[in-house]
Amino acid sequence: MRGPREYPVTQLDLQASLFRATASHRPRGWRGVPLQDIHADDDNRVAFSEYHGHGTRCSSYMIRKGRWKLIYHTEAPHQLFDLASDPHERRNLAAAGRDVLADLTIDLQRSAIPTRKTGELRPIFELR
């Protein structure tokens, strides 16, 4: 048995793992990678999550890639963390990490966040 491993995963990966573990047919086109197939040293692996909680003032989206984590709030300042040097997410680097922010924004937009009214893709935010 392998020891603990640290890499970003999502609930979609867990779902894919359950299909694999039970040898069940998984519908084609479903997203997620079985945990058995994820390589711990893949710094390009992207994990995406979103939060639309009751009573919150805005929606939030998260991208985790390698050592970086971007939290995009639709109506609040965005947060960027270097998890390698700041694992407790205490220093927001969004203002200083523009290149990383730009790269993670592309990954976030690839996650196909639709507009509420039309369902079309829209830019999440513009970098200036």
C-alpha cells in the first residue's frame, strides 16, 4: 500500500474512482480522473471548485494548480495563495502575482463558467 499523497483532486475524481473500483460503466464525456490514475508529481493538474452558498453575498470559484490556489469572488477581492510557502493561506498575493493570476484565470475560464442568463462563456475578469 502506498502512503499518503498530496495533490489536488475534486469530487469528480472521486466519482470516477468509484466507477473504476466497482467496474461499472461510466458515461462517456463525464469529467474527472480516477484517483488511481492521478500522478502526484503533475504540477499542471487543475482542480476546480465553486461555492454558491445560501446567505453569501457572492459566488466564489477556486482553481488549484501546483503550488498555487486562486479564489475568485464575483463581487469581492480575489485571493491568490502560494501554498508551498503559505499553507495556511494568510498572505494574499493577488496584487503582486499578476503572471500567476493570468495563468490561473485561463484555467478557470476553461472550466466553462456560464453566464446566468445566456449560458455562454464570459470572461471571468480582465487583467490590466
